[in-house]
Amino acid sequence: AAHCVDAYIVMSQDAHSSEYIASADERRAWLTGFAGSAGVALVTFSEARLWTDSRYFLQAEEQLKGTDWVLMKQHQSGVPELKDWVLEHLAGKVVGVDPLYISSEIAEEWRARWTSKVSLKEIRQNLVDAIWFPLRPEDPCQPIVVHPIEYAGEPVQSKLGRLRSAYQEEGSEAIVLSALDQIAWLFNLRGSDIECNPVFFAYAVVSDDQAVLFVRELDDGKQGLSETVKSQLEGARVSAQPYSQFFVDVKPIIAGKKVFIEPSSCSMAILDLVPPEFRVKGLSPVETFKAAKNEKEIQGLASASKKDSLALCELLALLEYQVGKADGERPTEASVADLMGELRKKQPLCVGDSFPTISSVGPNSAVVHYRPEKKSCRTLERDQIF
């Protein structure tokens, strides 16, 4: 009520529209109790609803049981999409959202659907954080490391040159990057701020005459960049600034310029930085570059696949022996997931899993993104499918 809204929407994503998010960004999961990676929560003064897709119906039903949350099964007959439900039930009302945690693409889609019938209001103070504090985990800030040229296959200077040519062809004079995987690829850097993802929290802006990387390691009280990272950035004429200063320091860099923005990864808050007449929207050129692997990257993919195959073959051989025994302790879903990780780590250059191992037996196999818990997981049996 203090913010003069009739409803509040909580998305699943972080400020960079990441598919996987850090525990500090799990606002929707904390609020609802539903731990699936996809879903949108809406809270009014009288009800609470959660939309998610068919991958998570079973999980959501179980985790929302006994709560006030109403599960809205997306794409099922008779179940309206969130934007349609809002239009039907909240006409003439004001719906609040934190502009940092919704992509500009979704925000513009909602506004186009609702027109003047429903007002979408930006609330800069996150309302979930206001009640989550002080239990909310600390924002991650792990060390950033250089991704060696023998694996990247292309120096940063070359990538920046290609990027400038690409956005100039679209009529732009600068580009703002928010997607963490794109930033890591462009600057040949890696991190570990998000589980199963070799990325670090950052923003970047590239114009015709400068490139600036905004990272958490330069925020007050943080450890700062290593000398090897500094050297790589300086060699590519890239300046590094604190992550917390992005929304202030980026303004003079892009002022008066045509700015390329990727709506699917840039937040509503980033879109607000650029006046409508200066916006150029489209798929980020970095996403296109990243998808076309060079020779070194292809070699890396092939090598990683072989190593992972070796680990998987070793796992299956061990399971065949353990499950086949007439007596002795049987492996569990959780112990198999742990073993899979251990076997992968034996391989040279292993950094970690690309996603949590899905280890499921019998009825648990029906849960699409199942993740076993040690206290409640099932034991592997010879007569059940693993």
C-alpha cells in the first residue's frame, strides 16, 4: 500500500535475465516455497498465484501444498496467462514490479497487452528484499580469472572490433551488454558467481572509442581484480569500473548516442537509460558470434565431451556392479549424483557440472528437473528404471 500498487509481480530471473541464478537472487523461490527454476509469482491484497510450466507441475503441487498459493498451470486448457489474468481481474489497477528483475522484452509485451487498462509501475525498492533481509544471502563475488587464448581462440581486441562493426551496421554508436555469458565470452574472462555457470556479475558498454566493464570485484570492500585480469583488460583498452556504479557511470558514455539493446537480456531498468528515439533493438551480435565456434572452441567442445563420456562410462560400470550384487549397501539417487561429480573432477581441466545431475529412480523419473535430496531420495533397485 505504501507504494500505491494493487498487486506486485516477482519474476524468477536476476538482473541479467540469467537462466540459472545465484541464491541471493532466488526471490520468487523464497517468497513462494517453490524451488523450480521457472515461474512468476503475483500477489494482491487478497490472493497469491504462481505460474509455471509443465516441467514443474508435480514439484509445484508438492511444494505449494498447504499454503495460500494457487498454482496456475501454464498452457493448460482454461488457465489464462499471467498477462491475460491481470487484464481480466486487475483492470483499472496498478501492478508493481522491480525494473531490475524483468526483461525489457517482457515489460513491453505486458504494456502492449494492457494498454491503458492496467498500469505497470516501476518500484526501485525491491519489496521481497525488504522482508527477506537480513536472511537474504550475500551477493556473490568470486574471483574473476582469464580464459586463456589457447582455449578462447580469439583475442579480446579482435572480438571488440567485430562487435563495433556489427552494431554500426545496425545504425548504432554503442551497445550495452547485460547477459553474463556474453560478457564472459567477449572479454575472455570466467568466474564462478552462479552454480554450474562459469560467469561473473557484470555489465559492459562498448562504444566506438571505449569499452568499459563493470564488475563486483571493484565494489567497495571487495578484493579487486587480479594482475592477470588487469593486464588482459588494459591490453585490449578496456577500462574496469565498480558494478554498483553502472547505472550512474554509463549515462555519460551513451548520452546522445544510438544504443543497441538486446530486449531479452537487458532489464527494464537498462531500457530506461536510453530515450526511445535512441534505442536500436535486436539480437546481440555477441550472441551470434558466441554461437559460431572457432577451431579452438570446437576442439575444446570435443575434448570436454570425450572426458565427460569417460566419466559416464565409469559411473555406469560401477552402478552395474553395485546394483547387481545380491547383498551390500545399494547406491541412492543422491550418492550417484555425488559420484558422477567426483568422476568428472578426475578429468583434467574439469571446472564443474553444467547443471545439477538429474539422478532419479522409478516414479521420481517423472519429475523433469528432479534433484535428489539425501534425506528423502530413493535407493536404486534392479527392477526399476534409473
